[in-house]
Amino acid sequence: MTVLEQPFMNWGWGDIARPMIIAGPCSAESEEQIMQTAADLKANGIGILRAGIWKPRTRPNSFEGVGTIGLGWLNRVQQELGMKVSTEVANAKHVEEVLKAGLDMLWIGARTSANPFAMQEIADSLKGVDIPIVVKNPVNPDVDLWIGAVERIMGAGITKLGVIHRGFSSFEKSRFRNVPQWQLAIEFRRRMPNIPMICDPSHISGCTELLHEVSQKALDLNYDGLIIESHCNPAKAWSDAKQQLTPADLNVMLKSLVLRDVKTTAAQDTSLEELRLQIDKYDDELFRVIGERMKIAEQIGKYKKDNNITILQSSRWNDILNTAIEKGKLQNLSEDFVSVIFMAIHQESINKQTVVMNGKD
Ligand code: PEP
Ligand code: MN
């Protein structure tokens, strides 16, 4: 990912060490819980609190947040602990209340950023606002939808911006609660290189065990910040209990992360350059080989046409895939990876054969 020299410079929050850390409970539950969690976080070096007070929940009849009363608790955190405070908004009414309460930042959740009407309503209500606005990726893996959500906020004249990568819903079972699909965040960054990218390892992981791995990966991909759920008593949390750490445990986790140099030295540049040249060489070779393979696929298409055979021969395709997976194992390539690559190659072959079958001789 591209590297922003001073990602949060225009937020006007002074010198923010990289990565910026935002932490706090999934939900504000009581004044005591907020004050205790915030004080413990502060004692562990965290200066920016997150806490949801309006909670968009997947199923009805679960805790949907304490609502407006929580804003007063966040004000107490600002006044008594000198921390910055942030919460999630999902409509214009929320925005109005957050602005009236003078919170320091607001974020838009994944269910809301997937909805252009809701995004436009929020954007319209933000005209003239000067606090940082942060947009989570939509629940579905659609980079354009995410970019569109950010463009609506930019269209309202907001310049203090950020985005949060919190992973994507998937029907398929995975070890993550929301599959990270890192390449989508990288693609977002390629297309909007000047917006700070924050990772939300909590909602990607869904459990505390994966938090370190996901956070480290984000740092290795040059993310500018992390937003992590932390609760003074995770086992008793009213929402997302399994993924929250106590402030002390969060501190231990953060301390164990390795912050690698963003910048390379001249000597490192040279060896990196050499390795990249080798990669480029292999990429050229890959394209040449795949191109040759497609030419053969076209010849097969011609044969099938001349002999009136259908394009798809399921047993042959099964053989190819199974053999590829076995060969992949010998090269230390995962089954998932080989399957995805071969399904894409097979689809392209089918497309080419379809053109041959339906084309004129
Ligand atoms: C949250 O931050 O607690 C939350 C609801 O997250 P998301 O919008 O990413 O699901
Ligand atoms: Mn949560």
C-alpha cells in the first residue's frame, strides 16, 4: 500500500504516532463501564476512545445501544480524562446529536456505508462540519460502493477523512468473522491514495485469538491506524463479547506488534529492487505461459465445434482441478489458492472456446 507521510496531519489532532490507535468497547453500556474502560485505556497509553451508542444489529431483539444518554458519558471522558471520543452514526438525527454533544470524531458503520441513500442523507447533514469523518467498508465486498460512500462525504465538503477496513461478509465459513480480503483495501488505497486507512481487527477476527495476527498484517501493509474493541470486563459485554480485550491485555497485544520501517535504506532499496525484478520476470513468464495455454484451448474449441461436442466436459474439468491441487501442494501452494487460479483460467478458456464455437470459420 502507498504510504502517507503524515496520515492524520489535517485532522488537527497534533502529533499522532503511527499507527494511530483507537480503542474502546463495542457498545457503551453504562456510565460506570465507559468511565472504567476509558480510564484503564488511558492508563495504558490510549488517547482516543470508541464506543457505539446506536448499534445496528443483524437480528432484532438484541441490544441496540443506549442511545442519546451515552453522549453525556462520552463528554465526561473528554472532560475528566482529556481523551478524544468517537461513535457511530447511521442517520442525520445521529449526526445532529453527535455534533451538538461535541464529540471529536464519528464513523459510519458497514451496514450504513452499503446504503447510498443513507450515505447521502448523512453527507447532507455533515455540510460545514469540521471534525474527522471515517467510513467503514460496506458489508459486501464492493470497492466502488465504498469509494462512492466516501465520495458522498467529500461532496459535502468534508476534508478530514479516514476509512476503516473491517472485512466483508461471506456465506462461506472461514476462520474470520468477516473475511479481510486485503486486496480490496489495497485497491481502495490505490484509487484513493490520500485517505488514511485504519484496520479494525476486532470485527475481522470476531475473537481475541486472531487479533494479533490481523493487526500485524495490517501494520505490514502500511495501514495508518488500528481501531480495536476493548472492554473493562469483556466476558460481561452486552455485544461482541468474544472479540474484546481488557485495556491491559490490549496493551500487551499492541506491545507485541512489530512496527517495521516504512522507509527503506538505499542498500535495502537495491536488494528489494532486485527481488522485484525477479518477480516481474516471473510475471512475464506467467503471462506467456497462460497465453500459450489459451491458444491451445482455442484449438480445442475448434475441434469441439467441428465434432459437435459441448464445451464443458465435467469429468475432464474435475481431473484438471484435482491434479492442479496435488501439483500445487508440491509447490507449497494452498488448495484455496490453486482452486481460485484454476477456476479463473478455466473460465477464460470457456470464454475463448465460446467465441470459437459461435464464430464464423
Ligand atoms: C462496530 O464498530 O461496533 C460495528 C458495528 O462495526 P461494523 O459496522 O464494522 O459491523
Ligand atoms: Mn462491535
